[in-house]
Amino acid sequence: MLKAYVRRVLIGALVLLSNSCGSINQLGAGEAMPGLTRADFERAARFYPDAIRGLVLNAAPVPNWIGETDQFWYRRDVSGGYRFETVNAATGETAPSFNHEAVARMLSLELGKAISAYKLPFTSFRYSDGLKRVAFVAGEKTFECSRDASFCNMKAETPPDPAATLSPDGMQAVFARDHNLWLRETSSGNERSLTTDGTAEFPYRYTAFRTTYIEERRGTEPPTYPGATWSPDGRYILAVRTDYRGVKSAPYVVEYLPPDSPRPIAHQIAMPTAADAPKVPYALSLIDRKSGRVVEVNGGAFGFNDYAPYWAIVGEPGWDMENGELYLVTSTRDSRALGLVAVDLETGNVRAVLEERGDQFLNLNPFDYHVPNVRLLASRGEILWWSERSGWGHLYRYDARTGALKNVVTKGDWVVFDIVRLDEAAGVIYFTGGGKEEGRNPYYRHLYRVNLDGSGLKLLTPENADHTYTNFPERGLNGHYDTQMRRFSPSGRYFVDTYSTVSEAPRTVVRTAAGARVFDLVDADASALLATGWSPPERLVAKSADGAYDIHGVLLKPTNFDKARRYPVIEQIYAGPQVSFAPQGFMDTLGARGAYMQALAELGFIIVVQDGRGTPRRSRAFHMAPMKDEDSFALIDHVAGIRSAARTRPYMDLERVGITGISFGGYASARAILLFPDFYKAAVSIAGPHDYRTMISSISVERFFGIPVDGEDDVYTRVDNLHLAKRLEGKLMLIAGEIDQNVPFNQAVALSNALIEAGKEFDFVLVPNAAHDVGYHPYAARRLAGFFVRHLQQQEPPVPFAQAAK
């Protein structure tokens, strides 16, 4: 994502701005601020995320459980590097995982260069032969050593194929070739085809969210996995097919400067739009390896639309091998109806288990990209199902055979976030939730346990803080494998809990499954960060524009803050219905979520990040409230939140308010300045989708907005930014990446065309060879900073502002 040179380049670029900036007054917004100095820009460079994150030690230790034991190792940060420590969760006993000095000496000889014991050239290892040996990869060699490194040997190991999916026993791998699925024996390498009917227009592959095919072509990203998953016994393979039959193709992305060709390369791919998308874009097939039979799975009344194919690959709800059934979630195209079907593994026949319908989109987790909160309890013949039918996201237990509701598991005016662990034998669910503890931030994640019958609800993490639990699937939306963090030990008797607030550094402790604190593992050390003069963000709580809800956010100040001065305000926004965005934990404002906001604050800005209506992890009414309006994500709440903060903060200058965001935040920032031109005076929209009709993923967007219906308003027109172009009054910059395959730069071109037709002036920055993470590119960061300095502080950066990145 971020390149190693980012910090060097940014420092150099910001220093280019270090001469005092000349004062201008393009917006006529009151008294100009003092000229920025060299020290201001040097200080700002020190706060870029790539530089500042290393100033906090042990912020997020990751437990790596050893086999089926209650022991784990983790990487502990120390001054000048890191060490590996092995911990017994039951006793708290901690010891070095191996002799670091001896391993460093061995590697220095083998690799022909000096290796420090505090900076070993690997970040992960595994134990072998019990805990007697350690194996790791360094310098493209695999080593296996005794823990004291008294003896070592090099092993020739074939790394796993990222484009293949291993069977449960690891003996076979399924992969895609020529639009079909193939099987490879991992020991011999022998291969054979599993399917033969795949074609370019109807391949065995799930491509809905594949966004790195250019990087894969260039060899800078691993290939994506096939759309297939195994049954627990390895007999069956469930595969997704994408139906392009009848779909027109288009040059979705063009490499204008490919590193391996003197000519541009246009990537012509099938591009379904809202107008010509197939009614059933995906098909699921069940492959019986024993008989060789391939059967297309009937999707019941709803079919496998929207997220349903992805949920099938993720593996929830799951396989009932004893009764020979596979349970799958189904969905309509607009996700206004979800269902559950059971597939007979012998015949391929399906039976409907349950259905749920709503007047707006349904989901199975408040956080769009997490594992759905639906589970099969095969030994009990039961299903767990997450629903907002009560107005809040909760768990329900069903009979898997009859589809009858057995009981409500959780209830109340609060939200279940993620199922973390399920102890089927004991009948206990461990899950995260928010908003239950009175007087606390509703976005704080707390871990709870509850019995399947709804009794025995217990809070396991009592601290008034955000407890770090995420539930991203191992198979990520982008088609790559992601590393899941397992907080619970394999036995389920212990878990590792890291918690913090935006102002309190993380603490990591080990607890029993009942919540008892066993011992403190490590406290984060933020002393180097605090030594810079950094102060934590302030929490903001304001009323939504309709006065019905509290909206939460944070405010960041420069380290040389002077309450007697008047500062322009910049909001960083996402605002999408997919995720909540405002920082909750200590590291949120220092990492990707905070991006370069603190660095920007150092140039004389107040930064605000907040979540208004239209975002998840609150009530369904909060989430759905604005969905059918022109202001589809309650941007008016963001205006209200900033106005509320300024009432008690006279240093906030509401005549000079800007806004910026990336991806959906790029859409929201452009929409904000178009809908509220009297409030937002400058906006930088980065990699934003402005016309969903021409997005390859437009069909999934229909889950939020709805499907166009004859005789009714065209929802695609209502939510695009193009028809609002004539409303632009302030200053707007569009930033796009040349090879962005998530939101191609034709989105910025489309808005540019609309602005030109409306006679509006704007800036357009296209960064060559940048993908969807263009907002973190050093050139984009420099241009953004200069844009806001120029248009909100009325200071002109010296020319040349943007220099070559070397």
C-alpha cells in the first residue's frame, strides 16, 4: 500500500513549501493566517502515518496460537526493533521464543551480511517438533533451527500457491485454468480437470470484486484465488461461476504507461451495467469428486445475487456432512430479501429453510465487509441468523430442518456486531456488540457471551474502551487471502483482549472465557509519540440535523495550537452505508483511518471526522434514514456536527470549511460541496465513484439505492454526482489513479465532463501507475495539502510546489 519512500518524498516535498507562503484572499474569508514557515512543513512531514505509527510500541500485538495448545507467540516491540516471545495463556509465563542472538549470528553467516538480533529478517515463524525447533524464511531460504540455534538446516519448501484453494487435509488444491477448475496433487504436482464446460463468457470464477488484475499481470500482487471452497471431508467442492453471456465488453482500465510495453494496454473486459446486467449474474455449482458429477445449485426463490456468492465462498453458514446438506444464503438483486436454503449433496435438490424481507436492504452483519452473522450448528440441527427486524441488529435461533424460529437470542436497543466464537457443544455464543452499556460510546466494541436460549448474557470486557475485534473473512473481497486474527485459544478457554480509546494507549491482557483477567500481557508505549507534542483527538458528540440522534466523531488540532487564532476546518469523510468511519481506538487516527489528517492539521487546520445517519452499527432507523433522499447519506448531519462543535470552539472558522475523502469518501466529499455550497468552500475528492451506471460493481450498489423501476425516478440519476455539477460554487479538486480497478478514473472524467458542461472550474490530478490507494500516494498528498493551504488559508505555496518523486 504505502511505499517505503513515502516519508522521504513527503518531507522533501513539504520542505519545498517551507518558505513563507504569500497571502492571497481567493475566498474573501476574513483575516489571513500568519505565513507558514519551514518549521511548519517539517513538523507536518513528521506526522505522516508512515512515520508516526512507529512511534507507538506494542499497539496491536497479534497472538499466534501454537497447535491446539493454550500457548501463543507474539512479536513484542522493543527499543530499536522487536523480539519474539512465547506465552502460556493459563499461567502468564513468558519466555523468548528462541535465542535471538544465536539466530542472528547464524543468519549473518548464511546471508553474508550483518543481522541484528533486534531486527531479524523475518516477522513470522512456526514451531516444529513440539516446541523444540523453529522454522522461518529469510533471504528466500527456509531455515529450521533448534531454539538455541546450535544446529540449523535449510529446507526446500514450495510456497503455497495463492491462486489455489487447499483441501482440508492439504493434499490437494483446486485452481482455475482456461475458465475451468482443475485439481493438483500437492505432493506429486499431478493435475487433472474437474470441469470442462467453462467458457470466457461463463467461467468458473468469482470476479465481482477482483480489483488487482493489472498488478497481477505486472507481478506486484499475487494472483487471486478461484471462486471455490471445499467441504470439511474434502469430497465436495462448491464453485461460483460468473455469467457474462450477453454482456457487452469495454476497456474498463487502460495502462497508459505499462512498464513492459511501449504502447498502452487496454483491458477489455465484460462490463455489466444496470441496463444490461444478466438477471442471474452468478451460478453456484457443486462438484462431487467421488462421482465426478457437477450439479448447478438451485438458488430457490431469490437466487445467488448481491453478496450471496461471496458468502458462499466465505463458508457460512456451512456444511452438515452427517445429514448430507450444505446451507447457503440467497439474496435478491436489490438485497430487499434474503433467504436460506439447504442443498442435498447427493441430488443437488434444495429446500427453503427461511426467508426475510424488508422495504430497504437487508444484511447479515452491520459492517458490510465482515463475515455474515449466520451459523449452522450441525450437531444441534439449528441455525443462528442476524437480523434488524426489531429495529436493532440481533441474533435469532432457528430449527434448521423446519425453519421454525426457536427463540430470540439477544434483544434490546443495542447492536450485535460480530460472532467471534461459537461453542456448539456448550451452547454458548461469544460476540461483540455496542451500545448496550449505558453512557458509553455506542461504537465501542465489547465482547459478550450468551447461551443459545438467550439466557446468561454476560459482558466479558468491562473497560470503557474500544476492544479490538475484527471479523474480516480469510478470503477477502479483493480476491486475495487475508490473515485472520484468532483472539481465542484453540481450546476456547482463553482469549487475548486489546483495548484503547482515542486518548488512552492500547493495553493487552489475557482473560478466561468467563471474562476473568488472568494477566496483563503488554501495555503500548506512546512516549515517543507524546514527545513530538502530539495530543490525542477530542471526542465530539452532536445532534443529527433532525435532532433525533447523537452523532459521534473526533477533532484533531495542530501541535502548536493557539486558541486565540481562527483556524479553517477540514472534514475527512467516508459516510457510506458499508462501515462506520470515525476513530474509536488510539491507533485509528494514526493509521489508514486517520490517513494524513494529523500532518494536514500541522499546516494550520482543525480536522473533523464523524459518522452521521446512513452509517451502520446503530439502529436500523439510523442506518436507513436518508437512503431515499437526494442527500442519500445525511451529509446534512456532517454540517450539523461541525456547527455544533464550533459553538463552543470559537477558534473554528466556519467561513472556511473544506472536506476530503477517498473512495466512497471521494463520492461523499464531492457530493457535500455540491449539495451544501454555502458551507463547504473547498473539496478534494479522491478516487470517488460519481456515476454508478458505469461502475462494474454497480449492481451491488443497488442494495443501498434500489433498482430502477419503469415509471419511477431513476435511482442511478438521483445518486450520481453528475446532475449536481451545476451547483458547484467552491473550489474542487478531483484526484484519480490511472490503474484504479475499483473506481476507474473514468468516474472522475465523467464528473469533469459534467462540470465543464456546467461552465465550472476545477482541478483534476491523474496520478500515473496509481491504483485505488492513490490517496496515499506522496504526490496526491502534496497536491491535497497545497490545495487546502491555497484555498482555505489564502496562502500561495511557492512554485514549484510539486517536485519529482525520487
